[in-house]
Amino acid sequence: MKFIKRFLLALLAIIILLNLLIVIFDKTYLYKGVELTYMRGEKTATIDDAQFFDTRTVEAGNYQPWNVAKDYNATKLPENLTTDLERLEAVAFLVIKNDSIQYEQYWDGYNADSASNSFSMAKSIVSILVGIALEEGKIKNILQPASDFIPEFKELEFQEELTIKSLLAMGSGLDWEESYTGPLSITAEAYYGDHLEEIIRGLKLKERPGQRFKYLSGNTAILGLILEEATGMTLSEYASEKLWKPIGAKHDAKWTLDKEGGMEKPYCCFNSNARDFARLGKLYLNDGNWNGKQIVPEYYVRGSTISQGLAGYYGLHWWIIEGYETPIFYARGHLGQYVIVFPEKDMIVVRLGKHSDVSSDGKHYNDTHLIVQETLKMFPDA
């Protein structure tokens, strides 16, 4: 009995000490992080956790329906692809070819109108918005220093080289730990915390920009703040007016905030559905043109979807897959959110889900390769 009493007292002391340390070192975001992951039986954020955060609406405008192919869903998924999608708990799989929905399937209660978390596909959305801001003259050019918009960066060494391009190409040299499972990482603090703008303005460089590729969500966080400063609008307002309404989205989207009335998390958390996400693919498949209206400059789209030199598999916040018979680029998010574009095949594939595969080549996940290989077989050129 004495042992149990001592054990409980020791446990209580440890709990009190941990809480004191959390408060003293201003790590109170850990409470929310633990509540939304471990206490829900999860190891990381999930595609449905927008319900636990404040959000801002990205308003849709006049709905422009997708065409549906005459032989819609006539082509069946290959067995190996079906098995893999189910193994990784996909919730949506959509194929659009020749501007028509050819195939779609949903799992686990999701449907064509179900919204889920984009995670880092939002990075590609931010890149789109940067392109629009360039065309509007809100941003002078892609080599403009970030310090023109964020005065705190003027004190950084090499601040002139911390350009919008270096951020888009993931070559900023930023001091940022990219970890989705480490509770003490800056990524976790940015995701679960309530002071994102303060974090961004306090960022430092770890190395000289432009030297090497390193995928960091902090780059997109900076770009998000730059867009706010350049346009005088929130990301949601700018995305609604310049992107979501013009491309005829069916549903309003929700962008997760760091707190009520706060800042969007630019690097993640744009919540929408497979059919509306596919519109991003169509926009870039057509070089930034939407049904005759140029929304994003053609030069910018083309520059975004080819290598920028630091990594052969990455452009300006878009991933690039090489080694196939056709050019392929795609938006990618944590846990396997994909909008894959095959411009020469006039085809877009969207996959949303709860898990992604491992990466054998250190660039792309194995399930991405399988999706590419099998959809190319399913829908060869007519």
C-alpha cells in the first residue's frame, strides 16, 4: 500500500513538473497536440481534424459542373491498385480525362461532396496565388526579397538572397525542423499553436539561400505572410476572389487558422473535396487558363512545373515525376493527398486518403508511382 501511495505521489509530481515546464517554455500548444492525436488514438494530424480548429471560408461563386463521360465508371480499377488504395485507406479516387469525369470511387462514408484536409497540397495553392499576385503587380518579380514584405528579415545575413523564388523552390536555407510526428518540432508548434505570424516573423536562416533543396513548410508560411502583406487581404479572401470563384468550385472551402480571427496555415489545411481539388489540376493542365480566361500567367505555370535546378523532382511548390513516357507534375499532401496532372494525356488524377506509402526512391511515394502506372494503362490515348 505504501509503495502504491509513493508511486502515485511520484507520478503526480512528474505531471506537475511537466506542466510547469510546458508553461515556462511556452509550449502550451502541446496540450492541443496531445488532445487531437494521442488521446484520439492517432500519431499525427488527420484529414478530418478541421472540425477542431478555427477556420476561414474560401467562398465559391457560380458553380461550373464537370462534364461526365458517357462511359463513366465503365473502366474498372486494376486489382493491384484497388488493393493498394484500400490498404492505405483511400477515401477518394477520381480520374478526369478530356475534361470529363471518367472514373470515381469513394470509401469509408466519403462522397463527391465530402471535404477533407489538403495538408501540403495547400503549398501548390499558395504558389498559384503568388503567380496571380505577380501578374497583378502586387509582387514585383520572383526575385524580390522576402524582407521587402517582412521587415524583421532585414536583419538576416544573406537577406537579399532570401527571395520569393528561393522560398518557392524550397531552397531558402531556413532554420526549420520538418517533422509531422515530433511533438517539439516547429512544424507541430505551427500546426497546433496560436501564434503563427509571430513564429514566421522570428524565423532565422540556417544556411545561405539557394544552395540546396530542403522541403520545409516554413517556406510556404513565409509566402503566406508575404501574400497578406502584398495584397492587403487574408489568404482566404484572396484565394476566393482570384482562384476559387473563377474556377467554378461547387463548394466553399475552409482554410484552417491558428486561432479565431487569426492567420491561415499557408503550408497546409485547405479543406475541400476531390472534384473541386481537381480544378487546380485542370487550371495548370491548361497553362493557367480556365475556359478562355487566363487566371495564372502561362510563363509562371510552366516555370512552376519544371525543375528549378535545386532538385530535379521539384519546381515551384509542385512535384515533378520523371522517367515516364509523358511529363507529370503534382500537388502532394501529408498522408497521401494528390492532384496528379498528365498534361500531354489531358488527364488529372485525384487521390485523397488517410495514409501514404513509403518512398523507395527518396523522391516520390511508392503509391504515387503505382497510381501513375495504372491510370496510364487504364486510360491510354484514344
